[in-house]
Amino acid sequence: MAVASFTVSDLRQFAGNVSWSSLAMPAVVLIVLAMLVLPMPPIMLDIFFTFNILLALLIIMVGLNSSEPLDFSAFPPIILWSTMLRLGLNVASTRVVLLEGHQGGASAGKVIEAFGEVVVGGNYLVGFIVFAIIMIINFIVITKGAGRVSEVIARFTLDALPGKQMAIDADLNAGIIDQDTARIRRAQVSQESDFFGSMDGASKFVRGDAVAGLLILLINLIGGLTIGIIQYDLSFEDAARVYVLLAIGDGLVAQIPAIILSLGTAAIVTKVTTSQSMPDQAASQLANPTAFYIAGGILVFLGVLPGIPWIFTIIGLLALALGYFSKTYRPATPDPLVGPDTIDNGEASPQGEDILELDWDDAGQVDVVSLELGYGLIPMVDADGGGRLLNRIKGIRKKLSSEMGFLLPAIRIRDNLDNPPDTYKIVINGSTRGTGHIQAGKELAINPGHVLTEIEGIPGKDPAFGLDAVWIDPADSEYAQASGYTVVDTATVMATHLNSVIKDNAEELMTYDVAQELINKIEESSPKLIEDFIPDKLALGTIVRVLQNLLKEGVPLRDMRTILETLAEECDKTQDAGELSSLVRPKLGRLILQELVEVDETLAVMTLEPSLEQLLSELVVRAESLDDIALEPNLAEGLFASIRENMQLMEQEETPPVLVVSPLLRPWLARLLRRSTRDLTVLSYTELPDDQSIRVSSSIEVNLNATEESETEDGTES
């Protein structure tokens, strides 16, 4: 008993470890080869023919109940092997019919005999005609139609493949989907194209099977009659009685599964992708009470006419009853676009009209960042057509996210028919922040200010920096570069402009959600830092305003830990976002300078003349807030003119313009100068590291005496 128990256990373990599904195809191959080579007894033919019919029914039922073609992606290879199985059965049955047919109808098996008797019905000529009709229906109608549909779908699927890939890339770049979803969609698109391509080829197997069935029937008839008359000395009548019965039965028992498989093929390739199976689609769409009423009424009318059979009236009344039943008992399934007010137990609303229920999806929501293209610029998005804009934008988004220290929101690219064909708009939070014009098929030659010779082309402007430029043909690119121009392609022009606009408006991209994500990242490594002051000591809203202030002044947020540590230390002293921003900046001094000068290099700066700095400091001290400070017009004009003059000198030296002032002046002066000169960086003395070497390149001076005299004259005149 112990040995028997051990043996049974081993067998169960072995059966559980074997992948029986992987053995199915090898088994089919062996069976087909056996039927082609070895003689089959009638009982085996009965089994295999019955299994063949079962397989065909199973295939068509799976196809009908699939919601989309890819749900049955194994259909093409199944067609191949089921066709080979059926052709192998035809070979095996032909061998038996020709060898044993003289013994009677049962010699080739009960299945062949039964199908032959049903179709022949005692009249061999009628049986042959009926079989011929079945063959014509299968060959000309079903298989030819399914093959044509497969061919058209395969062609359209392959033609639509680049557009689908571009749509996936656009959704990915716009942030609608993530990388994993995009990967799944790409695989699905590829699988769909492979499937319909395979179906185009598999339909040829089905059509070839129909032709083979007709030829096999003729071979069985001619061969059977010849063998019966010549070899077995049967009369023509006896030979015809036996071999016609067997040939038609053999052909029919093979063609019925073939017809079913052809119908399954047609059902798959004509399936429209929805969430419903084909029977559900048909039931829901055909159950139209109005259609039943009209069709039933026509039949009833025809039934009462003289000479028309009464069956018309009976079926017409049944159609009217079905129409009433479908209206009365059909479940009230609300339309997704219609609200609950429209449906009330299958009856219309009291007002007698549909009332659309609105939801939040109907409220227009603006994208954080979007790029709106005129229709003439849409090819720039098509990667398969040579468009490089998507790759450029991906690179910019990655670069800016790394520079600024937080993940930029997705940049949605959309067409805007309201734009001129060659125009694009950069939109942030629903408002246009930049616009530009692109000459499709051209390149932009930018004049940096020191070109050797001017070139001919379409005059234009660099949209990012406003420099003079010329649109030229790509063939003239080398000549333009040799002449001193900077030549860039259209995708780079647009991407550079987008980069500039995003950097200039970076503070608007800092939202509560983004700030919370940054805090969460720090909390993963330093949970104690966060729980000590957020939100008990400092609200999230204040932190967001501090981060916005830093971004507004071009300070990156890469060192978020230092920012939060400083806020945790200083939040007990003040809750003002402006003051907290000024307290954070000195801690980020090295990070700020890193954007201006290389390590171990001397920083060239501008300073204010001492008397001017003292005057401005007094204005700041006397004011209750920075918004209350107002400069006398002559003083403001002289200050701006002197700063612009010195900035030009520093630009000629190819050094970034930097103004260093006292900590008291820096917040107000930075905000004041930002309105007219965004390229100027305003630092305080406390933001400069002790080991940073400084070179004062110039001093900002204003004729204060002239300003005082002007004020005195104004006072005298008044």
C-alpha cells in the first residue's frame, strides 16, 4: 500500500508539473501526420469528425462573445491548424472511402453515412446539387467576403499605425498617460497590426480550404466510380449509390466545420471594437420598438391582401408584440450623456424633452503649460514625418526640471485653428505668455550682432530673445554660419522660446501639489524635520509663497533640504513670506552663484555709489512696506539709465550682469528692476560666500544734486 500510495502521489505531482497546453500543438501536428500517412479505422474517423465540428463551434462562439478582435488574438494560428486538421481528415476519409466503399455506406464510419443520407435523401442528383449550393455559399459569399474584409482592415490598420504612434507620443508628452501606459498602448497597437496582418493571410487558408473541399469531392466521385466499376465489378447504379453517398457525406461533414470557421473569421474581422460582445450589440441595437412597429405593420397589411398567405399576418402580429415587449420590458439603461432627470422607469421627463445633466467634466479646465500650434505647424509633431518638436520638448522639460529642482508639469501640445497657420502660442494657466511665427521648411539664421556679411531671406525675429534674424533655406545653412549667423532649425526655435517663457514664469508652476511633493521627498529621508514645523508652525501656503519668490528671482530649488531647515529655524521670528525668502537666500548663496560663475573664478559685480545707496536705504526704512516706496521720476530715470549702461559694459565683457547691494535694499530693488531688466541678478552682501573672490567692475551713479535742484524747482513753481 505504501508503494502504491507513493506511485499515485508521484503521478499527481508529475501531472501538475506538466504544461498540458504546451503539448496541444505538438499533438495536433502528430495527429495530422498520422492521418496523412496511416490508415484510420472508421471509429477513429467518427471521433475526429465529431471533434472537428465541436472545435468549429467552439471557435465561432469565442469569436462572437469577444468584445474586441484582440481578445481572440490566437485566432489566426487556430485557423491554420484547424484547417490542416480538417484536410488531414479529408485525406484519411478519402483513403477509407476508396478502399472500403464497395462494402456499403457504413464502411467509412457512421458520421459520413449519416450526413450523406441527410443530404442525398434517396436522390443522388438532388444531393449533389444541394452540396454544390453549400460549396458555392461558402466559397463565393462567406470566404470571399471575409477575405476582402481582412485585406481592407489589414491595409487600413497598417496605414493608421504612424498616426496611432504619434498620438501615443503626444499623450505621453502632454502628461495624459505615463510611460507604462504608453508602453502598453504601443504594444497593443503593434499587436493589433500583427493580428490583422495575420488575419489577411489566414483568410487565404479558409478560402483555399473551400476550394480543396470541392476538388476532394470530385476526386472521391470519379475515383470511387472508377474503382467500384473496374476493380469490384459493380454496376454503374450500385457504384453511384455507394460512392455518391460517401463522397457527399465526406464532403459535407468537412464543409460544415469549414462554413462555421468561415463565419467565425467573418465575425472577427467585421467586429467593431466596443465594450460589448457581438450578441449584446445586436440585441441592444435591434431592440428598437419603432422599427418593430413599422416592419410588423407592413407584414400585417400585406397579409390582408387577396392571394397573400396568412403567415404574413401571423408574423406581422408577432413583430408588433415584440416591439411592445421591447418597449415595455426593456431595462432603463441611462445614456452616459443624459442625466437622471431624463429617465424615469422608461418614461420621458414631464417636460417632454431631454435634460442634459452637467458635471465637472463640462467645465473647461486650463492646462498648466500648453503649446498651441497653427495647422501649418502640425507636421512638426509627427516624428515619423521628420518632426523633431516632441523630442526637443521632452529634452527641455527634463533639463528645466533638473535645473529648477522640481518636476515640470506636462506640456500639452494641441492644434488651434484660430491661430494663423504659421503661428504658435505658449500658454501658461490659460493666458498666452509668448507667441512666435515659424516658416515651415526653413531655418532661422540669427544675427548675434557681429555678422560678416548679410544674407538674403525672409526677415524675422528670434522669438526667444528678440534678435534680428532671417529665414533661409536649409541648403544655405553653411554659408550663413560662415557669415557669422547662428543657424537653428524650426523645432529648436520653438523649443528655445518655450524654455525661455517657462523660466520667466517658473513661479506660476509652483502649486500646492508640487510643493507637497517636494516636502514628501524630504520627509522620506528626514521625517523629523517635517513633523517639527509643518503645518503646526508654518502653513503650507506660506511655504508655497516662499518657493514662488525664490523661483521668481531665478533661485533653483534643488537644495530643498536647506530651504526647509532655514524655514524651520526662522518661522518663530516671522511668518511673512517675503522676509522668510530673504532669510533663505543667504543659505543658498553658493547655489545662486553656481548659476553665475564657475568655481574658483572671480565674480564681476556692480555696486551702488555710497550716497545713492544711503538715499535708497532711507526710503526703504521710512516706508511701511515695499509697495509704499515711490522714487522721484528723475531719480528713477537716472538709476535705470545708469544700470542699463553698466549692464551693456558687462555684456561686452561677456560676464553676467550682477548688482550687489545691502540686505535691506535687495528685496525692493530686485522687484523694482525685474520689471525692466530680467537679465540682471540682484544679490545682497550676505549672499556672497566668504571665500568668493569679487571684482567691482563699475559703480552705479546718479547726479543727486541735479535731482535735488529739480525737486526744489518743482516746489518753487508750485
